[in-house]
Amino acid sequence: MINKHRVLEVLFDAVDSVNELLDEDKQIAKSFDTVLIGDDSQLDSLGLINFILAVEEKVADEFNEIVVLADETLFDLPERPFRSIDALADYITNELRRRV
């Protein structure tokens, strides 16, 4: 069953993976409210790409589904999936539920 809690666990695993690559003062928090893109984000463009790739890989491993997040059209969606970890979890959960 696809639920948001499982998706959040996957996203927090991706945070851990990305944080291993970042200096301590640049690491992102494992929080629902963590901003992923914009002025309040700890991630630079390379950090965001690494995070997106980590999420795509971990979603595929956990749910056996490919969710493409490295798509510039996602940045323009009204629900703004990259505004926070919580928003991204909502987006991924909805995408996965549509497929079952």
C-alpha cells in the first residue's frame, strides 16, 4: 500500500544520502518543512540535482516504480512539489497512487 509515511521515510533516506556529500554547515534538515528550492533552501543547484537523483533511486527501490523528478515542468506546477519535503511527499504519493 502506498502511503505518505512510507514516502517520507524514502525522502528522509535521500536526505541522509545527500547530507553525506555536503559540508556540515550546508546539510539539509530531516523535517517536513525543509525548503528544497529557493532562497531559503540549503541546497545549491548541484545539491538539488543530487537530492532529486537520490529520491528517484530510492523511490524505485522501495516501490518498484519510476518517478521522474528531474523534469523542469515540475518546477512550474501550481502545487510546487519542491517547496518542501512535505510537498514533495504529497506529489510522489499522489503519483504512485495514480499508478495502482
